[in-house]
Amino acid sequence: MKFCRTSWMTGVVLAALGTGLAPMAPRGGLLEPQVAQAQNLGQRIVKGAVVDANSVPVAGATVFIKQQKTKGVRSYTSTANGRFQFAQVNMAEDYDLWAEKDGKKSAVKTVSSWDSRKEFEVELKLK
């Protein structure tokens, strides 16, 4: 009996397909390299309130949001009721968020790319 490599490979591939072990490309091509697909996670809104140690809203505090990878920083001044909001925050990136006023600073909060919320709301307490 003569060995036929092509027939043998066809049998192996068909067996692998039958068990689900053979990778399939998105176009359905057999054993084509898989291509990473970027997820378009979009934008989120990061908002919240700045409060003092007694949980009273703080007007005029500076709130910072810093992208961890590029170190780019944006800032916002809290409103009369202590509120702040950052729009168009990339959901695929991680950010540090904190507030400062009159020498007092809040703890740094992380806005994680693993968090899938379209609206991220947080309270920043000055200490």
C-alpha cells in the first residue's frame, strides 16, 4: 500500500474539524491565520461630586482625569453643588481621577478599561 501525504492530511484536517479543534478564520477559510479584531468600545462619561470630609459638596475644586498610558491630563472645576463631568472618555483606556482644593486632595480613583459602564459616577472626598 502506497502512502499518500495529501490524503492523510485531508483526513487529519477533517477529523480536527469534526472535533472543533481546527481554527477557522472569520471568512471561513481553513487554517488561515487569525486576525485580531479591534473592539470599538466607544466613549463614556465620567461624572460625580467633590465633597469635603463631612460630605458637604465643594464648589470650585479642580478635578483631574489623567490617561495612564499617555499621561495626558484634563481638568474641570466643580460647580456650585460640587458636581463635575468629563465627556468623551475613551473606554479602551485606563485613567486616574482625583480632586484638589486649598491644599486638600482626594484619593486617586481608577477608571478602568475593564469597566463596561457608559456612565462612570464617583464621589471624590477631599481630605
